[in-house]
Amino acid sequence: MPAELSTIIDFIRWGASRFNAAKLTFGHGNDSAIDEATQLVLHALHLPPDMPPAYGAARLDAAEREKVLALLERRIVERRPAAYLTGEGWFAGLAFEVDERVLVPRSPIAELILAGYEPWLGGREVHRVLDLCTGSGCIGIATAVHHPYWQVDIADISEDALALARRNVTELDARGVRVLQSDLFRGLAGERYDLIVSNPPYVPADEVDALPREYQYEPALGLKSGQDGLDLPLRILAAAPEHLNEGGLLICEVGDSEAALGELLPHVPFAWVEFKVGQMGVFVLERDDLVAHHEDFMAELSKRGLAP
């Protein structure tokens, strides 16, 4: 154990230095070695993530030092994302239970949730919301918690993911959230919503296989979406109108596949959301535009041998 380390700040600084030296990859809720080291150190000490900075000078006892060092070392040796080591991922100000059944929550859609999905809703009334490809349930549950008068359904094809989502519904007291198993819309016959939000798989298959080791812990089912990353987004575009009420809105994340989607469907009026940190591959489409371009979506699916 490094004898010179004694305070919380010492261990955060030392952990960040070790992480950088080991060339770890970040991107699962944290963008830097400092952020990741902070998350792990505070978790090991059972301290909240918003701990006042003054406590950084607090000294650790021997047992605490051993626990912190062990957790930091696991991050380096295993290259497992910090959220999987702690079993917790923060999203839209809420702590979600996470493990390797689901992706680590990190969608920029959290910013939209906290803003009430404005200005995109334009003040229209919302009664029913669907979070499609919900994974841990983070988008739908956070929507329900921050907007308790909206009825929210969360759906996913993976029963393993939904088992964890149900735990998050209970732990976060997200009353009124309904958990449904469905392959995209195929299990949602007759259901209609004012707002559909989705963070589906959108990474090309060969790119998933080439991702850094940290991403290999995540379920491939939540990442892979055909050769160009657009198989599932296209299925959503084609089927969404049947499940949106008049005046309804679709918000969908496609990440780095944004350019490919725009090139594939140049006449579709995708509105790309500008977040505080810039554009991050989230589009907004009105139901009327989805209906108007339905044949375009179906033609692309037909070329791929897919159905909505």
C-alpha cells in the first residue's frame, strides 16, 4: 500500500494517475480518469457522489485504504466499467441498479427528461409515454419520476434486462410504470402513445467486435444493429406511426450512426437535438413525417430482408 496516501483526495488523484497510465477507456457515465476514480473511491467509502469538497481532506483508516485500493486495482486489471464494479449507474439525477445484463446508463436523453422534453413537445399534452429498448429502465423510469402525471410503459426484448428494470421501478418508487416484454413494437399491438422515446442498438456489428475491452462486458444485444447500425432504427421508424397518437412525437438515439442515417434517408426531415455538449445523434420526428415517409422506411427494410 502506498504509505504516502492518506486522504480521500490523495486516493482520487492516485487512482486517476494509475488509470491514465494503464490507458483505460472511459465512456460509461464518466468521461475522465478523475471522474472514474472519484466514483470508485466514494463508493468504496459509502459516501454520496455529491459529497462537499471539504471532506476530501478526510483521512482513511487502514481498512478503508485497503478497500479503496482493491477497487481501484480491479478497475485496472479487469478493465470492467466502474458502474459494473459498484452495481450503480447515475442517470437524470437518479441511482439505477446496473449489472452486465444491461448497458450502463449514459444516454444524452437524460438532458431532455430534465427539460420536460421541451422545446420539442412544444407544450402539447402528454398522457402516455413509451420507452422502447429500455434496458435498465433508465429513460422510462426517470421520465416517470420527473413527470409523475405521465403514464409510462417500458419495453425490451430481453427478459434478463426487464428483471433488472423491475427492480429499478421498485427501488425508485416509479409508480405507474408498466414493464412489457416486446421485440420492438411486436408485443405492443393496440398500444398508442403521445411520446415514444428509444435508445435502441445502433452500433455496426464489426465495430462492436472492435470496441475496447470495457465495452465487451456489455450485452451485445444492446449494441449490435446490423452492418451499418441502422437495422433497428429503421424498424422503429417504420412501425412507430401505428403506435403514436395524432400529434405524437418520436425521439430516438442513433449515436455515431447519425451520418449514415442522414445519407440513407436524405429527404426525411430529421431534427437533430443540440445538447449542452453539442449534437449527440438524437433525432426528433413528428408522427406526420413518419407517415409521409413510411414507404421510404419500408423500402430500406425490404432491401435488408427485414420486417418492422
